[in-house]
Amino acid sequence: MTLFWLFPAILILALVLTGALRRYALNNNLIDLPNGRSSHVVPTPRGGGVAIVSSFLAFLPMLWIGGVLSFEAFMALFGAGLMVAIVGFLDDHGHIPARWRLLSHFTAAVWVLIWSHGLPPVEAFGYVVDLGWFAHILAAFYLVWMLNLYNFMDGINGLASVEAITTCFGAALLYWLCATPVIAWVPLLLGFAVAGFLYWNFPKARIFMGDAGSGFLGISLGVLAIQGAWMSFDLFWGWLILLGVFIVDATFTLCRRILRGDKLYEAHRSHAYQFASREFKSHIPVTVAVALINVLWLLPLACLVATKQLDGIVALIIAYAPLILLAWRFRAGALEASK
């Protein structure tokens, strides 16, 4: 049974659903108004990421039925993604207190670890280290951070979508290089779902992704990385390399704000990508630059790891070094100028 028909099908479904959600948002006044965290100045409908969620979860069971995904891998992806998307959807429609959102995020992370059997022994510098229960704790915090950082980085037109698409297609290449091409169907399916939404979000945003979509992408990419680790830990390092732009910008910004004593729950526009979009007076060059960095810099390094030509930790350091310099150059986490 061929599954290639899934790709155009999910692309079209996500495309059509996003258009329908835009009409729904306009009719129900589900509008994202510019605020202290915004990089846009025009009120815009939000919640379009539900199209990504609905399309991907609708077609994901076919990968399980077709033998691409094990039942455990399917349950981890489907259950956690659905849980996070529902909470994000409710938050898009009416504010949910941060403590309850965080509790749901950790619940989703624990769900993933139960079905994925936690994190496998870590491989680095030619050694294998079993961290035991500490590895599972690290994995839980990793999943929650991935979920939230993706929400933080979803702030300009097309950025979150381009990051997901290039990462998913890059990961599919890594699976092929690691002689596990069958599992590449999963990131490819997610990538095509996001591509359907991207039409409505770039270069001009006619609808925003919303917390349901960004949180869903964050947890889904995190889950795929952990599942990849069980096939080969080189794949886990590869995922972290491919996601480098988002991980470095969000983490650098968070650390700098913590050191300055900022209230972390306050809205802000101090990520490097936000400073860059204001400096260039456009979202387009920033989003395009991230795509180029992902394809021309991060993907080749991840491929070297997947083919065992470079140690994962070494490649990660090489990959992140210029990204940290870019985060510093564009003042990630710095105080914004007074208005």
C-alpha cells in the first residue's frame, strides 16, 4: 500500500481548513490585537494552527495502520499533541492561568515519556551514559521547554512555519541517511501540513497560528526527537541541531531576562528575531534568513552526525556557536527602547 497520496491530501486539507478558520475567527471576533509582545501592528485573526493540528492528527492513524508507526509511538504523538492543542485552543479563546497551562504541559510530557519509555542512554564523545531516572526528568523539562519556546518564537510572519518545515524535511533526510527511511513519513507528513498553513501566513499574515498551533508543533517536534533517539542517539543530536535557531534565541533570551530579574510572565519583544525584524523593518528577510541558516548551515552539520562523520556534541557546539553570536548581535533578551 502506497502512502504517497497522504502528502498532497494533507497539504490541501490544511490549506482549506486554514481558510475556513480565518472566516470563523473573523465572524467570532477571534482577533489578535497588538500588545507588548507583538511584532505586528494590524489586528489579525488567530487560531489558524488548528488546521495543522486537525490535518496531522486526522492522517496520523494511517501511518500506524500502515505499519510506519508503532502503537506506542502513535499514542505518544497523538495524545500529547491533542492535549497541548486543546489547552492552547482554550487559551486562544479565553485566558487560562499560567500555572494551569504549565501543569497541562508537564502532564503531556509525562504522557510522552510513559509511551516512549523515557530517554535512552546518552551517547557522546564515543561513550554511552545511562542517566537513569534523571534522564527522564531532563526529557520532561526538554519537552515542556520545546513546547513553550515554540510559542515564544511564533512572533513574525512565517517564522514558526518555516522552522517546522525545514526541520521536518531535514529530519526526513537524516532518517534516510541512518537507514531508517520508513520513519521519515512522520516528519514529512507534519511538514506538508504546516506548508498548507504557511500559504495564509507568509509573506503577509492573513491569520496567525495561535497557541494551539505553536504549542502543538513544539511538543510534536520534541516527541519526534525523543523517538529518534531510541533508533539512534545521533538522530537526537540531529534534531537539536536542526532546531538550533529557535533553541538558541529562546534560551539566550530567557537566561538574559532571568539574570536581569525580569518577570518571566510579562509580555515582551526582546527575542533576537524581533529585534532583527524591527531593524530591517520587515519580517520577510528574517524568516528567509532563518530558512537559509537551517538549510545551508544546520542541515549539513546534522547530516555529518547522522553519517557518524562528526560527534553529536561537537557538531552541536559548532552549530550553536555562530547562532549565539547572532543572538548577541541582535540583542536577544536586551531591554527594549522606551517608547
